[in-house]
Amino acid sequence: KSWKYFKRAHLHGGGIGASTDKDSDLDLTTCSFSTNSADLGGAIYYRGDTTRGEVVISGGTYTGNTATTAGGGLYLYSAGNFSLDIGSNARFSTSTAGNGGAIYLDGLDHWSPNFEDVQLTDNEATVGAALYLGNVSLMLRSSRVESNVAAGNGAAWVSSEAVLTSRMTNWGTSSADNTDYDVSNEGGADYG
């Protein structure tokens, strides 16, 4: 279903806020979230305290969203058996947050989200302008991560519990394409 959310403000999830202890799924196809704000998850906040859950984001635009603390475009925390797939030219741009300007991912148990054909551009944060990775192993394929600005902590911030694997992804042609670094790495990162 196609949804549009504009200029909403909440504590958790400016456009969509969900916290569940039941098995649940969230499927967003060609949605538009613009200029929403929240403390966590400027556009989307999803916390899954479940035995099973799945979030799928196919296409759509997530622009100009703001989170005071974390996840300008998307904040997702998993405390169970969880999956996240983002693709089909989903675009996260011009969003801001303290941590994870575009996307913040973390969890109680280690989990493995997959991104393919995702655009992460022109986002800003103190830590991880495009991506903030907590207890996750992210596979990033055939995507674009450019023109993101972080205060000395990279377009992607990879915690000591996280792993980032990037294949056929455009990180820009020079070090100036993502300010201050492409990846600030405390965990494991293999990107290119």
C-alpha cells in the first residue's frame, strides 16, 4: 500500500511508531515520509520484542526527517528473531539525527538485515550520518552512500558488536564525498 506522511511530530516515530511484543510484520511499498520528527525514528520507529518479526521496505522516499536522539529516517531495534529487507531504490536523504542520520539499527540479539539498491545521501548526524549499526551484521549491495556529513564519525558507524559487508556500493569518488569518513569502524567492516 502506498502511504504519504508529512510534517508529523511524535516521541517515537514521526510517521509510524510501533512497539510490539507479538509476532508482527510491517511492509511498506513506495511510501513517502517527509519532514517528520521524533526523539527516536523521525519517519519510522519500530521496536520488536517478539519471537518473530519482519520489516520490508520496497522503494519510496524518506526525506527531511529529524530525530533528536537516533534514526532520522528509520529507527529499528530487535529483541528477537527479526528480519529487515530494504531495496527497490528506497531513498533516504536529507535526514538528521544525533546517531544514524538516515538509519539506526540495533538489537538485544545479533541479527542480519539486508539492503539492496538503497540510496543514502545528504544525511547528517553526530555519529553515523547515513548508518548507525549496533548489534547487527548488515549486508549492503548495489547501493549508493554519498554526501553524508558526520562530526568525525563516518557516513557509517560500525559498533564493536556489528559487521558491515558492502558489495558493489558507491561510496563516492573521493574522501570528500562523505564527511568525515566513509566508515568509522569499531567492529568489522568490509566495504567497496
